[in-house]
Amino acid sequence: MGYLLAHDVGTSGNKAVLVDAGGRVLATAFAAYPVHHPHPDWAEQSPDDWWRAIVTSTHEVLQRSGVAPGRVLAIAHTTQLLGIVPMGGDGRPLRPAIIWLDARAPEQAERIMRRFLGRRVFAAIAGAELSGKDGLAKLLWLKENEPEVYHKMACFLDVNGYLTYRATGVQAMEWSCASAIAFDVQKKDWLRGVIRHIGLDQGKFAPLVRAIDQVGALTPEAARECGLLAGTPVFGGGGDAQGAAAGAGAVCEGDGHVYLGTSGWVGVVTRKSPTGRHGVVCMQSADPARALLLAEMETAGACLKWIADQFYRAERADPSVPNVYALMDCDVQAVPPGAGSLICTPWMFGERAPIADTWVRSTIFNLSADHTREHLLRAVYEGVAFNLRWIIEIVEEQFGFPLPVLRAIGGGAQGAPWLQIIADITGRRVQPVAHPLEAGAVGIALTAAVGLGLYPSVEKLKDVVHTTGEFTPQAANAETYDRLYRAYRRLYDRLRGLYREVNGERFGRSQLTASSSAP
């Protein structure tokens, strides 16, 4: 039997996952690396750190599994999106990578959109508005602020493209990764008109490949470093959201999934290519024949981490409590649905969907002396679910995709109480998958299996990825949750001006002015 090696390359580190052709996980290994913040709003990483993590975790996963290098059939990466790695003519990075967290280019984003008569016109052309975190804005920032780097740059790569290059010596960018920067989902090409119009050199945009394409083979040097065989096929891989969608088994027309990690999202795959709006974006999926409609909320599991850090400190420090989140799951079940009419909005770091607003923050509404720590805990669990319901309603009403069933992935998919709350509040059936923490790696490994011909299409992966159960909505809780959801929806409209006023003073008037110019 042969195996597939996938690398899930995130912000804090890389997880190597060895998978068999049936999607079963044999072994995992994790290697961390830092994020550097040389200036406010900047976030950079060393591409060499990524590669060292690949090397370290590859050795470790082979050792743990006992699998011989010759039994590894293929390699693929699923990575953080929106990275910019300027590559010199000698094949080396010209500077540290500018990663997705970096927000250095808001002025460039505004100027780019003004060249297209404003945000709405640009969004109609490109599918979404630009922010200072987006790739086109960062490339223009490079041209204007580091012209020596820009002019020496033979091309730029993203995280996935760079690691594929280190493995194969081939410089290319995969479709789903390119769609986070400037990709025409209908034509399957760079948005060349947009690129030209804003003054960027089209020659610096790498050739495009698909997730299921073999980009090259492992070079002798890369093979020696990783402890693998030279010539091992390396496939196109993809973005983290796209790998996760495949790993959820949500791969057929209109299939939806929910991701519950530090952030959260609702994703739907489709042969259509709708224009993004309401904070929902249309990207290329790992399936070359389909797009991925993605609505991301900035904080989901991060909200649970906040309440664990702030209200469960003693339990975290208690060695007799091995898993504080398991304890929280027990505590949340002791509080009746509705948390005593306490409502928490989960917008801790601004929001993308269902509302695109940099200035919004979390609010605890209707707190009284009768409420306990456990009421607040349940309100946090429910607040994330209310936000997911709002997103689902937008996807259904504005884009026409009914979502009666959602596959669930990510760390939050391990908690039965939270999944039941999400089912009750959204009114949808929720199905956790067999390997929720490794869904991204499993998904991208299986796209490599499609590339190898082990499966005829990405769509067939629905039969490969198994679920471990189903959470169905409890009708007895519907009236309570419908009442609180109506109040939840009204909170943003009532408070949005105050969020901008307070956080504009806190974070800087110039940013507030730029944000307030949005329609």
C-alpha cells in the first residue's frame, strides 16, 4: 500500500500528515516557526523557516509511522493564503515573506479601488473589495516602498508556491492560491486587465497550475533533506480553506461545510462563479471544475480561548484538569439554552462576514447580577452560532444555495455540546468528519490521489471522507433561539456608529476616515 504526504502550513507552524489512499490518518507531526512584526501592522515570516519545518516534520512523521520513504506516492501542501515571497533571478527570496496577517497597504488598496471608480465597481470586477491585507495592495506597496526589491523580482510566489518550488525547482502558483490575489474564476487565469491597469508587471506573476496537476518531482537535494526518494511526485496543492473543503467531503454541487478553528467559516462548492458580496467571496476550489463560496468570520474558537484564558485560569493551572475545553463543554450543558437571555457577539478582532467592518468588536448584552460565569460561557458558544446562522442565511438568500446539512471540521468539531448548539441555532443538521483537525491535510492529500489517478474526480472524494455522527436541531429550543437571534441581528445596526467612534479614537483617525468612506 502507498501513502500520501500532506503538509498543512499555517501561521504558527506546519503539520505533516501521512494519509493512506482511503483518507485514513497514519501519523502527524508538528513543527513551529515564528511570526515577525518589524513595524506596526506588519507581519513577516522567513521562507527558510517554513522549509525547515517541512524537513523536520517529514522526518518525524516517517519515524512515527514506520513507513519507508519508497512507499510515499506523492506530496502536496495546503497553506495559509495571501503570502507574498519576492523571488530573485537566482531562485532565492529577496526579502522576508509578507504574510496574510500583514496590513501594511491600506493606502494602496484605496488608491487601487479609486482607479476603478470606487469600492463597488472594483468589487463588481474582481469579486471583492480590497483591504491593506490583500496581495495586489502589498505588491503595489513593494513597488512604491521597496523599488529595488520590486525591480529585481523575477516573480513572486505565495507560501504554497514557494514550498512547491523548494521541493521541485519549479516556480508556479496553484489556482486556488492565486484566487486569493487576482484570479479570474471563470477564465481560470490571472486578472490581467486589473493587474495592468493598476501598474503592476504581468511578467512577475508566476505560471498557473491546478491542485491535481503534478508540478514536478522531488529534487535530489530536497529528497536528501527530507529523507524521501528523489523523483517523488509533487502536486499543486492549494489554499488552507480549499484543502479543508475537500477534507470535509463537501465536494459536490452546493455542498456546504463549517470550519471551527481559531477563525470560522462557511464554505459552499459550486460550478457557478457568483460575484462576492456581504463579506462573502468567490474563490477557486481545489476542484478545477468548481468555485468555493467562502464566508469567513474572524474569531470562532478564539472566542472560546478568550473565555478559557480569562475565566478558567485556575482550572488551566490545575494539573488535575487535563483539558479545560472538555470541562467547559460540561459546564455549558448545565446552563439552559439562551444563557438567561445573555447575548455575546463574537467580533473580537473586527469582522469579515456577515458584516465587513474593521471597527466592530464583541459586546456582552443584557448582563445582570443573576448571570454566572457559566451563563457567559454559554453565551459565547451561542454567539458564534448566531453569527454562523446569519452567514448561512446570506448564502441561502443572496446566493441561492440551500444548506440543510453542514459537514463540520476544525478543533471545534470535536466538541459535541457546541455542535448541538450550532444545529439548534442554525436549524441545520451538522455532521463532524472523522479527522476534523487534519481535514485540510487529508483533503489536499486526496486531491493528489486524484492527480495520481486513484480517483476519477475530486467529486468522488465525498465517498472517501466519512462522518462520525449527526447533530439534528431540537425543536424545543427553536423559540428561544429565534427570539435571541432577532435581537442579535439588531445589535450591530444599533451600535455600528459607536464602534467606529470609539475604535476610531483608539486606533487612529486616519484609518477611521478610510474605513468610513466605504459605502
